[in-house]
Amino acid sequence: MAKPKQTKKAAAWSLVIMGAGFAASLPFQGSLVGKMLVGSFEAGLVGGLADWFAVTALFRHPLGIPIPHTALLPKNRDKMTEGLVSAVENNLLNKDSITEKIAGYKAAETVLDTLAKELHTDGAKTMIDTLCKRILAGLPMEQIAPLVAREIKSQAGAFDLGPILERASIQMSERGYDVKALDYGLKQAEEWLVKPETIMFLGEAGMKAVSGIQLNGLMQFAMNAFMGYLNEERLGSILQGYLFDRVEDMKREGSALRYKVLDLVRTQTVRIAMSESVQQGLNDWKNSMLDGWNAEETVLNKLTELRDKALAGMEDGKYVDTYALPAIERVLSDLRADEALLTSLNAKIVEGVTTLLEKNHSKIGNLVRENVDKMDNASLVSLIEDKVGQDLQWIRINGAVTGFIIGIALTALRIVLE
């Protein structure tokens, strides 16, 4: 397609050709061919000049002469501006047409598809990496810590340790902890019994116990005779041997004494665990510990430590491909599959755009008006000539050519009539 300046040159040359042809054919108008050429070039010249005048009169005064009804665009600038604003607001970008267009537009699907398509680009990965790090680094730990600490205390305070104690007593038997505890106790007892000082300890304790017994008559006499035979070392050895035998017996699987002790341990463990006073005491101890615990400081330190470790682990950015992108893809896939949600989102988007359009539709016209008002007449004329001048110049060319053809026809008709 020809450029505007080239079209303008072609229009000027068409007028020059018609004028030159008219002047060159005048000496030959006595002949038939000469008359035909003079008539055709004359009509072409008149048509070209008339169209040049008409086209020029739109933008400026022809030859600078202030002829009435010329320079139409500068003189009717306000009318033209208002007409342009009206065309934009009421025809090109009217509210009804825009609302109708966006009503069927699936904006939510388009956004999700675009995000899914661009997710694995380097730019998107960099943005996700930067965004995640800034969000994590900017978390207000000082504000989060009291909330977390308060919730921990609340949940721990409301938690009853009684059922746990009861379950622990049952688990102790089911998992054989009572057997392990008994075996450990027997081992410690055995190690204690073989110590040299144990004999004296048992002897002294036994002598005190026996000497405290008060009997009557012959029984007391017999007891005194027996006590005269014994001393701490002898009595301690007797007791040591007796206890050692009992320990060895309880270490043996199938021992009746072992079974009785284990049964006693299990019974007492369950009884203690189900005791309301024990459970209440355990809960009171727990609550006392919670009251004296500076939870906010502990939670703040732990949250800060976790954040710093997370930021250090995110330093190389590998987490984006390993964790962030798969998580985002799952979210996008879930959203894309939720038809009800997409329908709701599209409705909200249309409603929001429509509301925004209704509130600001007049600003479109105002924007056009402001931009036009910023230009002086020369700039405005130049802008319009640049956009439509090419077609207007073709009017000049067509006028000259059409005039030339009509001139031939009229000259021929006149010759025939003469």
C-alpha cells in the first residue's frame, strides 16, 4: 500500500499533468484530436482543482486565503471532539456492548490456563522463589508467637491426663513393661544383697525388730535364749540367704511367687492409674507447669529457628521445582476441575467489571476529550491527515482522472452536436 506522502505526491502530479496537458493541447484545438485533448485535460484540471480545494478546505484555508466555509476541522474542533466522544461512548465502547462481550468470556479459565502454561518458565520460577522467600522472611513472628502459645496452653490445659494414665497402665502390661520393671528390680536387689555391708544392715534391722517383740512366760524365755545365740552378723546372713533365695525364685519363669508379684504390680498399677486423686494431682501438676511456662518466648524462639532453617534450605532455589511447582499445579488442577467454583468466579469477574464499567464509563469519553484538548490545531490536523490523508489524496487523483474521462465524453458529445 502506498504511503501517505507518496499518495500526496501522486495527487499533486495528477494535477500537474492535467494542467500541463491542457496547456500543451491548446495550440492544437483546431483539429478534432486537439479539441478532444483540450476538453478532456480541461475537465480533468477542473475536477482535480475542485477536489484539491475540497480536501484542503477540510484542514486549512486554501492558499492561506480565509475563504468562508474552509478550514472546517479547526473551526469545528469542539463539535468534532464531542462527536468523537459520543461515537466512542455510545457506539464503539458503549456499556451494553462491552457487558455483552465480557458476559460470555471465561476469564477464570483463561487466567488458570495462562498460569499453568507460564508456570515452568524461568521468569515464573524466579518470581515464585522471590515471593516465597519474602513472605517467609516477612512473617511477623512477634505477633504469631503469642497466638500459637495461647492456643498451645489452651489445648494443653483442657487436655485430661487421666485417660492417658489409664491407657499407660494397660500398655505397661500389654507390652511387658511390668515384667521388665520386675526383672530390673530383682537385678538391683541381687546386686545389693551381695554387698558386704548388706549383711550388717539386715542384721541390725532384724535385731531391732526381734527385740521389740513382747511375749509372755515361756515364749519370752525362749525368745531371750534365741536372741542370746544370735548376733547382727548371724541374723544378717540368715536374712541375706533367705532374701537371695526369694530373688532367685522370682527370676525363674513359672515361679508362683513371681506370678503373685507381677499380678500385684499390675493390679496396683491399674488401681493407681484409675485413682481420681492421682489423676487430679497429675492434672494439677500439669496446669502448674503450664502456668509457670513462658510459652511465648519458647514459641517465638522455635518459630524463628524454624524460619531461619527454612530460609537457609531455600537458598539454592531447588525447592521451587521439588515442592512449590507441584503444589501450585495441584491447586490449579483442583480449581480447573471445580466447575461450580469457576462459574462463580466468572460471575464475580463479570459483575466486578460491569460495576467498574458503569462507574467509570464516562471517563472513557473524558479521556478522549482530554487527549484531544492537549493538542493544538496544527497537531490535530496533522494527526487526522496522517490517519485519513491517504484516502483523501486519492479523492484528488480520482477527481482528476474522472474529470479527464468525463471531459472526453462531453467534448465528443459537443462535436457531434455541432
